[in-house]
Amino acid sequence: MNALFDLRGKSAIVTGAGRGIGRSIAIGIAQAGADVTLCSRTETELASLAAEIERFGRRALVVPCDVTKAEEVQHVIDMTKNEFGRIDILINNAGITKKTPAEDYELEDWNRIIAVNLTGVFLFAQYAGREMIKQGGGRIINISSVASQTAVTGSVAYCASKGGVNMITKVLAVEWAKYGVQVNGIAPSYFETPLVKQIKDTREGFAEQIAARTPLGRMGHPDELVGAAVFLASDASSYISGETIFVDGGWVAVGL
Ligand code: NDP
């Protein structure tokens, strides 16, 4: 491993680690050397991931948590500090969506999506950030989306939440630079995960539509987000903060 990308001796928290993108990133940063706290609401998924991570010699701590509940977020922080002594990296990944035309969007769905995708990201960043400030540094990586920049029909709450995530990234990067805390984001396009499978299964031709719209001609695989995550978590990105990297097969570059 090139020393620039080496995460040995670091501890990380990954939210929404049980499946999809969070799972791939948790494995990827553990393979780069980090010990990892895994959280989401489904303990069985986290336990199987922890076993996988421990098989290649890293430590994994399972702490079930709903990112919308402040006391549960604090519990994850406390458990991680107890187990690993510090928090070097936060991957703020948990997220949900629901597709409904804007004129029919239920307030309950709007509130739930904003609570998980936006408030949950802020809460985790704030609680982990407080520890990082005390430690004198850390890395926060917020998982955004191309939907933060380009409209996705039927997804008004999701797009609003991800646009907000990009601004949380910028504001925290600016406020916390003086404490050595770097805050960046990763904005994926469409990746083959359980979240996207749910859309694919209910919309005929969806996968083909995505492939046709994407310059690289296909959806991404969650493992293709690991490079950006390790980069932003490591010394290789020591002078980058407030940035959101689009890992999108060229999605947002498309004009006509
Ligand atoms: P999945 O639905 O496959 O996984 C989501 C993860 O988040 C699960 O582990 C889920 O676990 C967890 N989660 C959901 N709600 C909560 C909650 N309230 N508290 C804690 N954990 C929660 O999604 P993806 O892997 O596809 O997406 C991951 C992130 O990437 C999201 O932020 C998403 O918006 C973003 N993204 C995904 C894209 C894609 O194409 N897949 C594209 C662009 C962005 P559990 O339900 O057990 O709590």
C-alpha cells in the first residue's frame, strides 16, 4: 500500500454500513487499514459485515443506530471512543429515497427523507466533529448524489436533501478548517445497490435508461466508490476540503 493511502492505525465510523455503498466503503477502508464502527438499524447485516472485516485482520465494532436519533448517534460516538480511543474518519452514508410526483408528495415522506438524509448527516457530523475538534483533526466524508446538482423526477425531497448535504460539506469545511477537520463529499450517480434495485424492479427499462444517459454506458458498482473514499480519508487528500467529488461515469458533464 502506498503510504499516502494507508489508513492503518486510523479508526472510522460508517453509517448505513449494512448493505450497498456503505458496505463496500466499510470493506474498502478496512482493507486500507482502518478499524471500523459499523452502524445502521439492521444488526444482522452489520454482524455479517463485521465477521468479513475481521477475517482480514481489522477490528470491527457493531453499534446499531438510527441516524435521526441524537441519543443513538451519541452512543455510537461513545462506543467508538471506548473501543478505538479516537475517531479519525466519519463516512456519513445512510440515506433513503421515495419516488412520488411533487404535487402528490406526502409531508410524512418529505419529513422522513429530510430527517435521514439531511438532519442525520448533520447530527453525525456535529457529534463526530466535536471529538475531532478535541483531537485536533479528522476527516468527514458525506455521501451526496448527482441528484444534488441535477433534477431527478419524482424525487423532490431526495434532491433537496442532497443539495443540502453539499452545503453542509462546504460550511463545516470552512468552519472547522482551523481545527484540522477536513470535510468532503462523494456524489455517486446510479450504483447497483438494494436502494436502486427497488427502483429498477418497479420501473421497466430503468437500467437501460440509466445506461443510455451515462457517458460510460452503465451503472456503477459500489466497489467503484472505494477509491474516492480511501483518497478522501487518507493523507493523499491533505489539502482538499469543502469539495464534493462526483463519481458518476460522466453523468453531470452531459449537456445536450
Ligand atoms: P441502500 O438502501 O442499499 O442502503 C442504505 C443503508 O442506509 C442501509 O444500510 C440502511 O440500513 C441504512 N439506513 C437507512 N436509514 C437509516 C437510518 N435512519 N439510520 C441508520 N441507517 C439507515 O442504499 P445505497 O447503498 O444505495 O445508498 C447509500 C447512500 O448513497 C445514500 O445516502 C444514498 O442516497 C447515496 N446514493 C446512492 C446511489 C445509488 O445509486 N445507489 C446514488 C447516489 C447516492 P437500515 O435500513 O438497516 O437502517
